[in-house]
Amino acid sequence: MDFRGEEDTRRDEATPPRDREQPSRTSPLLLLLAALILALLAVAAVLLWRSLDDNISGTSVAKDSIDSAGPEPHVRLTNATGQVRVEGVEESKSVEYEATRYAMGSDSAAAKQQASEVLVDISREDSRITIETDGVRDTGADYDLRIPASGSVEVESEAGDVEISGLTGNVKVAAEAGDVTVRDAGGGVNVRVPQGDVTVANVNTDTGGVELEVGSGDVFLEDLILGILEANVEAGSGTLSGRFSGDGRVSVETGDIVARLPAEDTRDRTLQARVGDVLREPPTGDSKGQDSEKQEQGP
């Protein structure tokens, strides 16, 4: 008798089918790996939070209004770090300011508390109003001033953009680093910027002038009616457009000058580029061909 078939049958019964195999051992390994990755991410998140913990910022806003003591106040603002915006307001009899102070702290509450302690010092002597903010490490203030339109303003800033508009009095700006924009002015404009671009537009003064000293930056001049223009740029470009009236000189040490002016508005202006080109182009919208003149390099 052949018992082979019976033995094979018992062997098959003793051997579990493949589809009934025990669960694969890779599943626990995958779970363990996933848990390890999550733990590593959690540790990394804590380390990142601790590294950023000292750099959380906070702000505090200070607002007030000061009697201008006359229709033509002189406002002097000295700021360390931050943006400055000054706007002239018709028929105003006060100087309104909003100072958004900011600071860095270990957490949001500490940062906000430190921001609230940034000093805004205000003093007045007759019609002269002085506003000062001393900057320390990781603090600063952004200013928004509204003053009588017939007033004058003087701004000193260590770092930050300065924008002034709508004043008929004189404007003076000294910004160590930042862009300066003066628009809709009716008095003299004096700007000194070692690093930053300067834009002066829509100035209308028969007796005043525009005087610019720019270290590294571009100068944009548009629609100027004035007594005299004096603009000096060490490294950058100069662009003139719109209408010009009055004597003037634009000098660039290294860079180009582009004059998009009517022919009659270029007669009383001297354009000098020591290392660069002077390009005389038709005003915007003029279909006539352009005439370009290359400035000879100096010795």
C-alpha cells in the first residue's frame, strides 16, 4: 500500500496556508520609526522656539496732540530707527502725532512692555516743537505726524524711510540710511542722505530752492518750479521729468543722468556725469525721436 498521499495530506494540514500567515514584523518597525521621527520633530520644534524666543516683537502706540501756537510752527523730529511720515493739513491749529513704538523681548508680553517704555520726549518753546526718540538695541518707533500746512519741518533719522508732503514751509531731512520722499512742497527743500534714494516732486516756490546731497542712491526729480536746484550724487542715477523752472545743476560722480524734459526747460540747467552718460530724452508721451549725449569722463 502507498501511504505517501496520506503523509502529504497530514503535512499540508500541519502547514498553515500562506494567506493565514502571522502579521508581518515590518508594521511595528514602521510604527517605531514614525514615533521616533515625531519625537525628533518635537525636539527640533522646542529648540527652534527657544532660539526664536529672544526675537519676539511687540508694539505700543502713543498718540497725542499739541497746540501749534500759531499757523506756522516749526517741528523738529529726531528719531533713531523707524519710518517717518509728515503730512501738512490745511487749517489745522495743532500738531498731531502717532508713535508706534516697537521692541524685541523674550515673549510677547515682555516685548510689548519694553515697547511701551520707549521714550517719546516732547517739548515746545513758542512755536518750535521738538519730538525726540532715543533708540537702543532692538527698539525703535514709526512716526505719523499731521501738522499745519504752512508749517516747516526738520527730520533727523538714523535708519528708516522718510516721507513728507503738503507743506508750504521749509523741509529739511538728514537720514543716515533710508529713502526720502518730498512731495507737494511750497518752500525750500534740503535733503542729505548718505545711503538711500531721494524723490522730490511737485515743488512750487519762487524764492526757495532744492538742495540735495546723496551718497549712494538714485535721485528722481519731477515738476519743480523754484529759484535754484543743486543736486549732487556720488554713486547713482539722476532722473528729471515733468516741467522745470529756475536755474540749477545736477551732478553725478558715477552714474547716468536721464532728462525727460521739454527742450525749453533744459536751457538753464547744467547736467554733469563725471563717469556715465547724460541722456536727453523726449518727455513721456512725446513721439519725437530722442537725442542722447554721452558725457565725457573726467581725468
